Amino acid sequence: MGLVIPFDDKASDPGLEALAALVAAGMNRVNQTILARTGSDVAMIPEVANHLISSGGKRLRPMLTLAAAALCGYEGEGHVKLAAAVEFMHTATLLHDDVVDQSDMRRGKLAARMLWGNEASVLVGDFLLGQAFRMMVEVGSLACLDVLSVAATVIAEGEVMQLSAAKDTQTTEDAYLAVIRAKTAELFAAAAEVGPIVANRGKAEIAACRAYGMNLGVAFQLIDDALDYGGQAAKLGKNVGDDFREGKITLPVVLSFRRGNETERAFWKRVLEKGEIADGDLETALAMMKKHRALEDTVERARHYGAMARDALELFPDSPARRALLEAVDFCISRAH
């Protein structure tokens, strides 16, 4: 069952065309690097890695690295390896996530773990992380290595935080935001932050790019949360309601639970804490979310973080890179339309 989230300011859906055009040459080199670095004499490694890498992801995070470098006037080659490292980190976390979440689908295809097993998914994820760090070292920037290695640590912490909060209906909005800042937004932030670092820009520009990436990442995840209940399977690349079936506590659930009456809270405890899901329960959950405006308010939160991402770029003069990064914010929010 899909639910259309109403908007009063719906414009023509902005995409990532400007960003993609800006970084096209760099992304060609990133993609070549990705193909080269997934090569291994162990046949299963490129099979598993390329199953996910070639499955049509937006490559948004490496594009942010290239665009942030362009925003800061960088003219070297280091940003290509950094962008490829960022994509490998992201792919590794997806492989690991699908094992932890026991997900069957990823980007509209069977998850790698369904084809090769959990062990192979975890180990290939580890291989990609190793390759990511090799590329960071090759760039020769200790500051970039520091940012991305800290991000890897924070992402892992976010995964464990999510695991400990799983099925806990008492989770607060603040606690949930802390999880998605670590689990999702940290890599957005790091991807944008290494651009000005490799370009040898000052602390203000570095902080601005990090703030842009962090707020964009939070907005991106909040829209994903809303889409899991209000989207379409074809657009999601997974089944609508997967978060519900997996017992994930996301912001629409947090808001619905807080705003619900005793009977409604008992429903959430049954389906999420006890995992007792019956036919029609997803429709009941959607009805409660509609009653309490949980999806609309989740999107409003995302808009708020999107506005902060835009504000972070005010430090920079107008340029094609700045305009493209601003449009990327519009893209992230517009996915809810």
C-alpha cells in the first residue's frame, strides 16, 4: 500500500543533472578506479562487489567529494581516489547492513547475501574497506585519512547504536537523530569535507563543507524513512514497509508512537517489540501515521536540515559547483514527491 505525501510547494522534480554534469569527467575516472580496485585473483570478490557496485546506485557521495573539491578550486588528481574510497566505504556498509538487517533486496535486486551468503558479503565488505584505506594512503593527505578513518569508526558506532535501539519503542527523536547522524550523515559529511582539505583550503571552508554534507545526509535519511511508508517499491529499490517488517524504529514510528493513545502504543509494541505482525498491520500503521501527520512532519524535518545544508554554502561565491550542490539538496528533498 503506497501513501502519497502531499506538498503545497511541489515544483518540477529537480534531479542531479547539474551535479552529474559538473563531475562527469571525474566520475569517469572514479568508475575506472572502482573497476580496477575490485579486481582480485579470488573470483568471488569482484563478483560480489560488482553485483552491488553495478546495480545503479546514484554515486551521490563520491560526487559530493568531486564537487566540493571543484567548489574549492582543486586542480589535482587526489580527489578521484578519495571519491572512490568514499564509494567503497559506502558499498562495504551496504553489504554489512544487509547481513545485519537480514535484507532480501538492495536497489531492486536480490541482496548479495541472498546469492553468495552472509559470510561472503561480510568478507567482501572488509576487502572494500581495505582497498578504500589503501587509496586514502596513496593520496598522501594525513588530514583526509584522519577524516575518513574517523568516519569509518563513527559509522560502525552508528550501526551498533541502531542495533541497541532496535525494536525499542521508547526511542526518542534525539536518540534516533544521533543514530542517523552517525550511520548515514557522517559519510556525507566526510565525503564533502575531504574536498576542501585536499584543496588546502582554510578551516572555515572545511567546516562549511562538512556542515553541508552532514545536514544533507540527515535530510536524505529522513526522506528515506518517509518513503519506506509512503513511497513506491520501484523507486525505493526495496519493498514498501521493509523497515516495518524488520522492526526498525525510524522517525515516522517515533512520532506516531509519541502521539498515539494507549491502544495505538500497544499496537506498536506488539508489531515492533514482539515482532507479532499480522495481515493488515502495515495498513494499520500507515493509517496511524496519517492520523498523526508522522510522514508529513518527517519530511518537514528533512526540509529543515536541507535549509541548513544550503546555508552552509553561503560562505562560497556563486559558481557552477555551488549551484550544483544546492540542487543536490533539492533532489534529496524532492524524492518524497
